Amino acid sequence: MDSLAVLTLFSVLLLTHCQFPPYTQDCQQGLYPPTDGPAQTVIPTYTINLDLPPERRWVQLARDKARGIKELIDVIKGLVRGFAGGILIRIIDKDLPKLMGGLPETAVAEMTAISQAADIPLGEIFLYNLFYEFDAFCTSIIAEDKHGEIFHARNLDFGLLLGWDFKNDTWLLTEKLRPLIFNGEFVRENKTVFKAVNFAGYIGVITGLKPQKYSLTVNERFTLKGSGIAGAIKWILGTRTGNWMGFLTRKVFETVDTFEDAKNILSTKELIGPIYFILGGTKSGEGVTITRSLDRTLDYNNLNVTNGTWFVLETNYDRWKAPLFIDDRRTPATKCMNVIGQGNATFAGLFDVLNTKPVLNKLTAYTTLMHVKSGTMDTYIRYCADPCWPW
């Protein structure tokens, strides 16, 4: 069943058990920097040394976070058992690793090392690394201020349909993900190549910054045609011309040094599933949402202050279509961007926009603010206090 249909059905079921507030609240102001609450939680930073063999890069992180990764995977396995019994789990543990031959050798080596260091079956680590291809409900914004400075911000929302705790009114998976958030500094020859906000055990990049070069966030794209599930099935059955998003973005950050080259690669490489790439740079006009199908780019939404487009904003729906009526984060986010205005296109202004419900919701795991020119990346763990919409 398509993710849009599942979301609609689940919404009806959820609404029969819970009462939720109206979709929108007034645009928030003056909340940055946060002074108390979970947003003040210190997020650990780990150095990922790209000069080391792949087998050694993630060992310390995997050992430190092994318990949390296991707890997260146990939640996933419990949900899978509910739908397919133990057969699918056995396939994941025994057969899925056999499919890794179609992946980059470095990725296979890194995931194998994480599996061994955390004492978790390789198939489960592989599955964990694929989950982000299909369930990233996010809001990404790139804004240009009146001086030509580019700011990039995002809420990472993850865990929809993966277990609702009716007792505590929260998503099981999102709660397990928050303790796994870390800032990764990827270095080569003692110099920072790029930075990323990741979950321990995941080796791709869904939120990243290459200082003085570009920034990138990735949002899932909902579509009835050419879905990620269909692309994954094709890959499993042997048609492996497409790229898994997380491994592609990781390669871009490691090997590509310019905004334009990154834009070209993200626009042309064949993918496993449809996606939005939100790419920011350092110069006036360097900000774009790339709307991708599996095999081509469907649309570019570019910054262009000359025609009044001082920000681009993406959730999980094509900009020429209305968002799903039960999942409209675009409208309140756009409203709040216009409220703050270009003169407040700063970390503070963008944080306020992303802190406005339902842009902030029960799925929101973290908020990241990026400024490529200075190489600054600030990340905050997020919880949405009741009353709060579930997504």
C-alpha cells in the first residue's frame, strides 16, 4: 500500500483514540537560542577519520551506542513481527547480507564493522541503514538575507507509522532515535572534509555541511508512481542500477567540492526512490530544491531575490500540488517565513519558524541550523510538548 494511503488510514484510526489540537499556532518568536528543556541536551561529537580503513572508522561510536542501537532495532523487529511474523526477521538476519554485493565496498566494510562492534546481526544493520530511504518526514528551508548570506535549516521528523505509544502519546521509534543523535566530523589528513548530523549506526548523510562549499538536507518525496518501495524491490530482485540515497550523498560529500558539481550529480544519478534534495551554497542565489524521480529531475525551485524568492521551503510534497490535508506543514511554515521577513533570515528567525506547530510535531527528532560560509552547524534535540500534532 502506498505511504499516502497508509498515512490517511492510520490518521483515521489514531484520531479515534486521541484528541489533537488545531493544525496551526501563532508563529513563534524569541525562542533562539533555547535556554532550557531538551533542546539544551549536549549532542556528542565523534570524529570519523577517513584516513583509517573502513573497518576502523565507526568502532568506538558503535561500541558506545550499541545498547541504544539494539533497543531501536528491537522496536523495528517487534513491528515487523506484528505484520509478518518471524519469517521476515529470519530473512533479514540470514539472507539480507547476501544482497550487499551490489553496494559500495566501503559501505559494506563499514556496516560489517558496526555489526561486529555492536554485536548486532549484519542484516539488521543493513536494514537500519535503508530505513531512512522511506520514512523521513521533514521540513527544510534555505533563506537568503538582505546581505546575500545563505542560511539552511531543517527539522528531521522520523518514525511515522512505526509504533505509537498510546499511553505516552508519542512515537516509539522517534523516542529511541533521539539518544542516538550525534554530530559527525569527517576528517582527512587532520582537516574537516564535511560535517553531518546522524543517528549512530547509520553511515549515509541526510543532513550535512561541507564548510565554505555547500549544505544538503534530504526529504522523502511521496508519490504514487515510482515509489521507493518499488525501487527497493527491483534492487533486491537484481536490477541494481539505482543508487541508495544515503550512500550517494555520502560519496558526494567525500568527493565533490562545489555547489554546481553537487547539484549536477544529485540531479542526474539514478535513484532507488523519489526524493527531494535541498542544496545550499555560499553565494547569492545558491539555494535549490531538486525534485527527483527515480531516473530524472522533475523540477528546480531556486532562490532568486531578484524576483522576490528569498527562501525555498520543502516538506514532503511537490510544490505544484497541495499537501495531504492531514499533513500540511508547508502552509504554516511559509506563513511564518513571511512573518519574519528577509530581514530576519537568521538562525534565530529560522529556529522560530521550525519551532511553530505543526512544523514542530511529535515526530521531530532534531532541528539543525547551517551557515556554509562560516562552516557553522548547530543541532538541537527536539520534543514537542502537548498539545502537539502527531506529525
